[in-house]
Amino acid sequence: MSAPLATVGDFLAQLSRIQEEVRSTFEPLSETQFNWRPAPGKWSVGECFDHLAIATGLMLVQAWPALDRARAEGKLGPEPFDYGLIGGWFVRAMEQPGKRAMPAPRNFAPGSGLPMSQVLAKFNSVMRDLRDAIEQSHGIALDKVRARSGAQGGGLLRLNLAAWFAATLAHTRRHLAQARRVMESEGFPAR
């Protein structure tokens, strides 16, 4: 099964939808709601957001140098982009609802009970950085430029940047869905 082809415009549109959902659904939460856990060992909304900020930030640490190299080497190419076989599998694995739980690599583990303003500021900053990276990738052959995973123990995983951008957006949707499930859990605080 091949992955759908994607464009920079597709990535930016997906990111805009994510940012709107965060503004409308999660930013209005109280501090108590943001840090409430549905059960021991289950993540709060805040932990979902902290995890996303960490994981996306570490992906960008790998993506920026790859973009710089691609520009310097003149790796330009037309859209749409193919994720490749492994990249396509990885993007599908990141999409929610997910067929199975995926343990977070140690360096992606979120903090617990952090102030909502701090976590959302970090998340929104990383999402702006992601938007900048995607916007600055216009013209680059994203399916010909590879980068390593930022995950601890994931150094052998090398995907093209089209797959990394798509997987990062899918991963974000996956954890926003998880955060919505927290809000729908029995016992979720009224405020």
C-alpha cells in the first residue's frame, strides 16, 4: 500500500487545522483540567502536549540541518512528494486512533503537573518552528532529503523530510485525540 502524495500546502493546511483545534478545544481548559489524569499511569492533557512539544522539537533538530544541506547541495524538486515505503508505513503508524499503544522513547517522556501556560507556550513555539521549517522547505525535493529520528534509540530510522513532516503532523493528531479522550473520561473536572 503506497502512501498518498503530499505537498507543502497540504502540510501547512494540516498544521493550521491542528493550531485551530488547540485554540478552540484545549486553551480554554483550567489548570486543574489540563493536569488531571484519568487513571494512574495515564497521561493528562498537559502531558500529551508536553510530549508533542518535546518530540516535535527533537524532530526539528534533525530536520533543520537536512534542509540546510539540501539547499546548499541544490536538491530541488517538484511537488507532490512520496514518503517512501518505510516512511509511508511510519506515517500510517502515527495516525490516530492507532492500532496499538506505542511507548514513548525516554527522551520524549513528558513532565507531569507542569503549569499550563508553560506547556502551551512551549507547544505553540514548537508548532511555529514547524511551520517555519515547512514554509522554508518550498522548492526542496523533500522526498530526496533524509534525516535521522530524534528519538533515543531511533538513530537507525532515517526517513525523507516529507515523511517526517507528515508523521509529525499525524503524531500530533494522534495525541490531540488522546487528549480529547481524557476530557471525555469519567471524573474529568468541570473546571
